Amino acid sequence: MNQSDEIIKLRTMAGMNRKEFSEYSGIPCELLEDVENGKKRVSEYLLVLLNYKLQLDKKI
């Protein structure tokens, strides 16, 4: 699964739109949109941390 698919999956599993996920995660909305559209990449470690945070907060 590529980063775009992974971040979209995490966001939708949490039931958040981009703005909500941006506020929750601290990732700027523009960067989130670019990652989801495959225009930019983020560190793989960030995806691991997001997954962990969502599980810890019982969002997924």
C-alpha cells in the first residue's frame, strides 16, 4: 500500500474529513492533501506514529 492509500485509510477509518484529521494530527491541511494526492511524501515513521496515536485514542 502506498502512502497516499495508507493516510486516506487511516483518516477514513477514524471517520474524519481532511480538516478534522489535519487538526487532530497537526499535519497542515495542504500537506495532507498533497500526500493524499501523491504529490508529496512523508516519513514512513510518521504513518506508524499516526496509526499508534489513532489506536491509543481509540479512534480506530
